[in-house]
Amino acid sequence: MESIDVGAKAADPPGTSPGPAAACAARWVVLAVTLSAIFMQMLDTTITMVALPSLQSDLGATFAEIQLVVAVYSLAFACTLVTGGRLGDIHGRRKVFLIGMLGFTIASALCGAAPNSTFLIVSRVFQGLCSGLMFPQVLSILQVTFSKEERPKALAMYGASVGLGTVLGPVLGGWLIDLDIMGTDWRAIFYVNLPVGLVALVFGLVKIPESSAAGARRLDVTGAGILTAGLFSLILPLVIGREHDWPGWSLVLLLLSPLLLAEFFVYENKLSELADRSPLVPTSLFRERSFTVGLLISVVFFAGIPSFFMTFIMSLQIGFGYTPISAGLVSLGFAALIAIGSARSAAVVKRLGTKTLALGTGLLLVGMSGVIATVHWAGTDLHGYQLVPSLMVAGLGGGFFLAPCTGIILAGIRSREAGSASGMVATVQQVGIAIGIAVAGILFYGLLGSNADGASDTAVPRLRSDLAAAGVPQDRQGQITQGFRTCFHDKMNQKDLTRTPASCARINKELATDPMPADVKHKVQNAVLAKAVPEARKANFSDSFEQVVYWQIGCFGLSCLLVLALPKIRPEDVQDVPGGA
């Protein structure tokens, strides 16, 4: 992606161009079209999270399958980014952007019409691949469409679109599911892309000028294949390995992944030595401290935010019975402050430079610590509004980090390969999202199982009291209480939480044939199903969510330490560099 030379602040953008901004009267229409694409792409990273319980119930999907619905999009997106940028350089950015937009719109329709989880997962892979074609074209199109004077404003709007699209997913998704337009339920989160995509296609055909990179060389197909294989070998077993009790093939893939990624580096290094070949990633970049540290920061940081919202939304919906719209609204404070933080980040960068990223991660650490403290303090009496102050602090930190992150990393790169670096940074950010979702899923569901017995114990005293009040004999109280404990343990330790374990089915059968009077049976069912089970479920999800947030604490804490290893840059070095994810 040599054309996206965002490291060159004063020079005109490379490649053929439609001319200065004055010659492109429709430049603000071009901005609206390209940013609508960016917003949709980022939205689809997180919008599925609020729909996971509905999606799982409707399609009969396992937890591993709904994790894949989220993770494979980011993974496919990541695997296509660098190649997509090179395709635009060679064949024309407008052309590749419109092909990606058309494919993304078709993929969204297929996702919405999915009859089963396998079809949905495959459609999400297609959607991610098309996103990878579109995304790298946007920066290049903006670079050649806007003058140097107007470019910072356009790039600031680009960064805001990235941040808002990422964090507004749960809010917009919950609203669409709650509206249930024409009975579409969760399918509406994909159908919403259709009108936006079609309008963008029409205006894109008419208004976006064509541009390409002068002297762009052929694609590195082999390198792209090795990189894709290495990333899939890492992510796939992490997502579905637990579901299948870590079979041998999953362990083989995990061992194979670092070997493939090492082979990718060796191959790219050989390609860099050949004058007539163009590697995906010039290995000379790895000698740049800003690049290597920036890649680590990108992976670690982006493993935090989307994975947080996945476990957060599921805890509110499944654990505390929130509707999709209510769960989404709880995160609105985070979204609002990330928008404010993004808008103010340029002013902060002018004063603090690289330290802006440390400030952002520091605020995220404070916010996540506040979430842990609030959940611990409130326990099963948790209400979403109690988390809003902590989420707002975290959102402000997220804004200070997300908007200037890429620009600060690229500003520290002194070679002429900043364009290639920007593509690789964007790639590893998406990889970080996929890894974070996979690891957080393993931790969260493992914690739900290990915390199940303690959670059921919290509901036992009230259950015994309710059974005694209903007139249930002492010995029968003990049987019902032990049956409840066993049932809850088995349900929380199974791979699919929507299934009814044999122990639970047995209790229901025994209760149905019990000679107790009908009114006593009704009171017993009410004590168990309406009181004990919800209380134990709240306790279990509360404890497990509280503990899994330490994963985010680790991600943001390590990111903060890595920021200190970035080379110090002058604030003015990043004034024209786009931020974003």
C-alpha cells in the first residue's frame, strides 16, 4: 500500500490524482460516501454482540458458533486489508472500493437471510473479505480528493467514523432488534446495510474520481496466502477448540500458526531483496521501533474493547434479563464519551504527543477498575445505570487512544514505507479483535462453569425458606435443594447454555409425578424457577463478568507500558496523520 503515504506530511499524495480539491467539486459527497462505508464496516464488528442471545436461540447455534459469527468477520477483514490496498494501487481505488461495497451489500443480505449458523458464518467471512477490499481505499481516496489544507478536517471525520461505528454497534443493534421491523428480529442488524450500501454504490459510481499508484507492482499472492493460513490457524482453534474438548487437530493448528507466521516473515524478507518484486510488508519496517512496538500495541489494545462488550452485553441479557435495546443503551455513555474524546484528541496530542495514548489507556484502566468495583459492590442487585460513570471514563480514554493511535505510530516511522505500515497496523488491529473475542470467550465460559456452585449456594437459603413456607416436608426440601444445585451446576458447565441437562429434566419429571397437592407444586415451581434460578444466574454472571474484566485490565495495562516504548515524537508530526482503528 505504497500509495497511502500518510507519513509524508507536506508532499502531495502519490499516484495519479484527479487534481487539487478545487477540481473535485463533489469532494464532500465523496467523503460522505466513503465514510458511510467505514461506519458500516466498523459497525458490523460489534453490532452482532447485542444479537447473540437472539441469534443463538433462533438458529440453535452453539456458543462457539456465535463466537465465530463475531470473530471470523474481523479475521477475514484483517487477512484482506493489505492485499486490498495493493489491488487498489494497481487496478484503481474507485473500482476496488465499489467492488468491495457491492460484495459487502450482497453479503449483508445473505447474513440477514441465513437459515442456519453455518450459512451465517460463511456469509460473515464473505462480508469481512469485502470490508478488507473497501477499507484501505478510503484513505487513499481522501488523500487524492482533498487539498493539504482540507485534508486534516476530512481525516478527523474519518477517525470519528471509525470510533463511533465500533462503539455504536450494541446501541443500534439493540434498537433494531427491539423494533422488530416486519418480524426480522436480529436479521435487521444486517438488512440495515442494504439501503446504505445501495445509495453509496450509486453516488460512488457517479462522484468518486478514479486514482491509482504510479508504478504499482504485482500482488504478492504467496505472501497473502501464508499470512492468511497463519492467522486462521491461530484464531479458529481458539474459538471452537473448547466446544470440541480441544481435539488433536486444534492443537496441531495452534502449533502450526507461529511456524506459518515465521515463514511469512522469511518469505517477505527474501522478496524484499528482489528489485522486481513487491512484498506485502517490507521487512525493513521491522527495524523501525515505532512499527514493531506499534504492532504489539495494536494487537494488545484491540483485544480489549470488543471482547469487553461481548461479555458485557451477554451478562446483561442472559444473566440479568435485559432486552437488547436496554443492554445497548447501557453502553451509550461509553459511545458518547468516545466521540467526545475522539473530537478533543487532536488538541490533546498537540500538548502531549505520544503521551496521549498513555493517557487514554490510563483512563481505560480507571474505567475498567470502576466496572469491577461496581459489579462487586452491587452483586445480584446490579443495575445498568450504576455502570454508566465508569463506562464514561473508559469511553473518554478510548477516544483519546483510538483517534490518534495510527497517526502517532506512523509519525514515528522515518522510512518511505509508511503506507505499507498503515495497512499492516490496520491488519493487526483486526487480528487483535479476533484474538480478544476468542480468549475472552474461553475465559468467560470457563468462569461460568467454575463459579456455578458458589452462585447456586447464594440462592439456597431463600429457596429453603420458600419451600418451608410452602409446606414442603423437611426431607423433600433437601432433595429439591440438592436437585437444584445439581441442575444449575450441569447447565452452567455444558458447552451450550441453551440446552436442558438431563439432571434438570429429571427434576421436572419427578416434580410432575410428586403426590404433593397442586397448589404446593405450584409454589415449589415458583420458588425454584422464578426465584432461585434467576438469583443464581445473576450471581454467576455477575461473578464471572467481574473476573473476566481483568482480561481487559491486562490488555490496557500492557498497552500503557508498550506506549512508553514508542519513540517520542513532536505533536506537529501527527497533525495530518489519520487516526482510527
